[in-house]
Amino acid sequence: MDRLNQALACLRPDVRSAHAYAVQSAAGMVKLDTMENPYRLPEALQLQLGERLGRVAINRYPAERTQVLAAALAVHAGMPAGCAITLGNGSDEIITMLSMAISQPGATVLSPLPSFVMYEMSARYQGLKFVGVPLTADFELDEAAMLAAIAEHKPALIYLAYPNNPTANLWDAGVIERIVAAAPGLVVMDEAYQPFAERDSMALLAKHPHVLVMRTMSKFGLAGVRIGYLIGHAAVVGEIDKLRPPFNVGVLNAEAGLFALEHAEVYAQQAEILRAERDRLSASLSGLPGVHKVFPSQGNMILARVADAARTFDAMKARGVLIKNVSAMHPLLANCLRITVGTPEENQAMLAALKESLQ
């Protein structure tokens, strides 16, 4: 045991006192907790993909096909002239790369709160100061507070999730422009949920060389493939790309991503269905007794406030439906549940379980 304690003592105290990112078991459940696309490829395309992956040279390290994927994603995203792209093993790895890139004494990362938890986690694990600026009660950007925090802390990196997670809303474009104008460092527009939103921020890249757009193929429909990407001014992305681990996107992942982009119309149709289901689900939730408020959504998730989120979550889980209780993430999220938009059948099962759980 002494040797074990000696080994543990070599680890950083802040790591030992932290909690790992929690992933709920969803075995046998209606899984509506992590904003995945619930649709698989049609069977004919599954067979084609399987045959294609079977021909991949998995005995070799990733090389040219990863570069081909990056080029295809740049075209798909409409990357402006003068910009470049780099890939990550999901957006999480890109967030780590960004934290490493700015990791200098006194550097600060700033984000509105509540937002994606990995911004703060990654910053703190790189020894960076993190400043969170609370949103308004309706989860809008508090412009005055954001600008004051920028003036005081001079952040090297600002994250703006667009739409935001877990609140699912798009913020005012004018406020974002003024935050970008005031920022002394990088501004990352995290567009993980872009396939479900009515607008994006790609146009900011042409006007502001310190703005970066981060996206993922996870919400596109490839959560299991783990491909994220970052687009921005070529000089800035070139520096961040130096921190990308070699061969960070596997050959099977790259080939699956290329296959998906070749059949982008299938995923676009799935996103269209999910947007329609989101609107229908929002209306149904608003009519349920016991649901106090349903917040507007531009993602594939809906945030709803109930009387007792913990009790409701437990009751729904007991009925075989897994959602996310986000009420402990931030005081503004008190008694809020985050519900992923699923298939029509999954959504009906969720509504039935929720109705019973609220009684």
C-alpha cells in the first residue's frame, strides 16, 4: 500500500480531487441523453460502408486519406479563402489543443455559463485561469457583463457555443459581433449543433482573423467515429495544428467520415426530420402539466424546467427512458432537464414516461 500511495502522490492534487466526465449506462434504455442522431444509415449504405472499410489498410498509419477528409470537410463547411482546417479526435481533442496553444503564465479562458463543461475542464488541466460569465435568466448573453469581463481579464481565448449546450439557443448576432470586436485573443465559435440551427457564424471568419469555427461530425450522425474540425485563418490554424497528435484520426474513422460526406444528402434528410420532431416535441412538452417552461431550441435537444428535476429524472429512468438532469450544472439551470430529440417513436415513449413521472 505504501508503494501505491507513493504512486498516487506523484499525480497532481487537482487531478486527484476532480471527478471524471460521467457517462451514463444506457443499456436497454430509450437513450435521449447525449444529443446523438438516432438514425443509422439505410441498410444498403451500411453494406457499402462495411465493404469499403474492409478494404482499408489498417496495418498502416493514417496518411493521405486523413488529408483528403480534411479537404472534403473544408468544402462541405464552405471554408472561406485564406483559411485552413485541422482535425481532432472529436471536438474534445481540439479544445485540449486550444488550451495547450495559449498555455502561458497568466493566460485566461472565458466562456458564458452555463455552457459546455469541457471548456473549463480543459483550461484548468492546462493550468489556465477560467472565467465564467453567467447568462441572463433566459439564457441570453449578458453583453455588459461579457464586455466587462473581457476588459478586466483580457482572455487569450473565448468560447461561444452556437447554439449553446445545454440551453440549445442561438445568441444575438449583434452581441456576438461586439464581443468579437472587444476580444484581445482568440474567439472560438463552437458549432457542434450547426446541422440543426437556422444560421451559423462562418461569415465571421472572413472579417476577423482571430475568430475560429469549431464543428464536429458527431451531431451530423457519426458520434461513434469521433471527428472534430477547426477552421480559421491559415496562420492561426497552422500554429494550433502543431499540437495535433500524429495520426490522431484513425484510418477507419477517416474513411467513414469520407463515406458520410459522399452521402451528405442522407444526413441532411435526417437532420430535417429531427428539426421537425424538435418543434413538435417542444409543443407537446409545453402542453404537459408539470412542465413549467420549455426553452427555445436551435439544436437537437430541448431544455425544460420542471418542479423537481431529480425526482423526475429518476422516475423516467425507472420507466426505461434516459435523459439528462442538468440542474446541478449551474444555478440558472435549477430543476432543468435536457432532452435529446429522438425518432418519433422514441419521442412518444419519452412523452409518455414524462407524463407519468410528473404526476
